[in-house]
Amino acid sequence: MRARQKVGLALTAAGALAALLWPLWGHGNADLTGAVQGELTAGAATAFATGRNAFSMPLSTLDDEEQARFAVGNSFFRRNWVEAPASTTARDGLGPHFIARSCGGCHVQDGRGAPPDFRKGLSEPPVALLMRLSVPGVGAHGGVVPDPVYGDQLNNAAIQGVQPEGQVRIRYQNLQGSFADGTRYTLRKPLYSLTQLAYGPLAPGAMMSPRIAPQMAGVGLLEAIPESEILANAAAQAASAGPVKGQVNQVWDDFAQGMRVGRFGWKANQASVASQTAGAFLGDIGITSTQHPDEACTPAQKDCLAAPRGAQSKAPEIDDRTLSDVIFYQATLAPAARRNVGDAQVLRGQALFAQAQCSACHRPSYTTGEAPFPRLSSPKVQGLKIWPYTDLLLHDMGPDLADGRPDYAANGRQWKTPPLWGVGLIHDVNGHRRLLHDGRANGVLEAILWHGGEAQGAKQQVLQLNARDRQALVAFVESL
């Protein structure tokens, strides 16, 4: 869509890889003078990309050295880790328990995961859908108390000689409804249970919460939103007369070694890309780091405790520099430009979005501040006008979406407002349209129909729309 600018990179291995991939990534620092203002989802850092690689482009503000580092992080994000002991000491240490063998195993093409295809019954195990676990009580720093036997999430895979913790079984219940014009719809409510538990039953009162892997593009820019803006969102909603009363989640950050405003995860239980990444390496792949030096084995899991470790049996299994490169890669993935911004149907949908008060939670835009961790994310993100469509706050979404599991300040009915940028490209990248925290919604309209609680009024307005206006609303959201 824009002329690509050739980039001269140093002839290192990383530089050579970056030079190879850069023509596929975006427009580089190409002139954006001719771009329609509404296209620039992330200002000058916007990527003009569609198709399979739409979520895999770097911020176009990166310099040559940063492009090379992006390529290194990309490699460690996508390639599989292997069991120890192995000759590949830079990538060994998988497990003992795990969900995926790489970050890209859940975030395929840096995109969004999906639950198992219900038409395949139990034959397809969940990969990009993990099950959080905890028991009643308040844990360290005000967080959750993990299940004493299975920890804070269930891992359905394991290395040789170690038992997988168990399997997730999903059944579905059909919920019927209709729009004001008589058009009927069916929602599929997932019902979760755990089977084949290898180490005995869960603790009494154990709580479960399914979480789907979201797309990655733009996470570094979300971290660059000043905390003051998120706090201001909560204050403005508290002072308003409407039902929307979002709350901030205050969470522990492993890198800051302190409490910070949560903004990542479906319940905003992570404050930074760095903390989210280090936690996912341990929880999802079984890779230790400086922040998490011990394997996630509980005392009851004797085979897990006895399993070999990676990196020649020395922690951490991922060194600080490599982890930093992976964090840098994720933090510099660029949001894609909007599409069809001048289309009459999209403009009609935009008006309906505002009319239904959707922007009360899905705040359209911000101006970024300084990245909290310049050593881990590009400093060239300050002062950008970005359009993520989120307030990064927790909201009561009603009983139908409730998981009943608290997470720091989030209660069992609250979820963080997810950003909407890139929603219309999920099908291009990942071949599906599954939305919400567990992928239960098949597309934008179904996601709206699941809304309740603070969003009940907005949903009721959408139920009154005719078919043409419903299509326009979807067209707008999918243009973001």
C-alpha cells in the first residue's frame, strides 16, 4: 500500500535475518503524507499490512539496530523449545509441564487463539486456551492463592517421564434470543470441567477460569499509555451518572518489584509486557528465568520435581538478554492501519457505536508517554496518537460471562475492556473470528450479545437495531 524503504543492516546473523524479512514487514520509515488520518492507528508507527502477517510487523519507527533486535526476538518467540538434556542448550528446558512449545504455539502469527472446534468433540485438546486455577483466599501481594497440587494453571502436556496434569473438557449449552425485528440468534455457552487429573483432585473450593491467547500487536503502545490516563478513566466513570463504573486493578510486577496498574491479561492481572512474558515462559512453556528461577512443580508432583532441567541444569533456562529480546519483539509489534475508513457503511457503524455508548468503555484514543522500561521496549513510542479503543479498566460484565474467580482486585464478574484495534484482521491472520476471554463468541455481533452488567444498556440498544444497522456496526468495529 505504501512504497517500502530499503534498509541497510549490518551483516550479522540477526541483521541478515532482519534484512531478509523487512520487505515483508511494512513500509519502514516511508513517507506517510498521503495516508488518510483515520488509517493511522498508531500514528507514524502504524503498519500498513493485511493478510497472514498483519500482526507481525514492527513499529515503523525502529532504526537499523532495533530492527535486528526485533528479528532476534522474533526467532525466540516462534521457535520451539526442546526437552533437556539437549545439544541445543540455548533452547532446552521445555516443561516439565507445559501447554505449548513456543510463544507462537498459542499466539500463532502473533495472533489470537481459538478454543477447540466443538464439532471435533474431545479429539482436539486446547492449546491457545489455558485454564487458570486458584483457591479462596488472598495470596502474595494481594493476588490469588494457587491450587496446592496443580498451581495457578492447568498444563495439559508434559515431557517424557512426566504426567500431564490433566485435560480440559468443554461442553456447550445453546442460548436462544432474538432482535427487536424478530431475527433469532443462538449463542453457545461453554461449560468447563477437568478430566484425567494426574495428581488427584483439586483442592476444595478450587476455582477455574478459561483464558484465550490474544493477539500481540500494539502491546508495547498500551504499556506506554500513562498510568494517569487509566486512573482518569476510572475517575471520570465514577463521576458519571451512567452505569459504567470501571475499576483499576493494582497488581505485582516482577520487574518493577512493586505494585503497578494492571493493563494486560483478561483481568488486567499483569502490569507490563515484561512481567507478562516472564510469567508466560514459566507457566505456559516451563522455561525458568531470573524472575522465575524455579520450575512450577508443586510438592505433590514428584515426577515433575525429578525431571531434568535445561541450560545444563542451571537456572535460568532463558538468559536475561534473550528474554529481553523477546520482550522487545512483542513490545514493538505494530498495530495495523485501519481499513475502509471512508466507507459509508463504516461511517454509519461509527455513529451507531457512539450512540450505543460503546466508547464509554472502549475509549478510542490516547497520546503515549514514555515507555516504563526503556531498556526493554523502544523509546520511540512517546507522543504518538494511538487508537486502541479500550479504557484498560475492569467492568462487571454480568452473570453470563462471570467466571467466579477473583484476581487481585478483579472480582468474579469483572473483565478488562479488551482493545479493539486489529479485530477485523483476526480472520485473515488466524482463520477464525473467536472473541471474548475464552473465544466463545463467533464474531463481533455475538461478542456484543454476551455483554451484560455495566454493558447491558449498550447491548439493549444493539438488540433494537435492524439488520442493516447491525451490519454497519460490525463493519465499523472490523475496520479498526
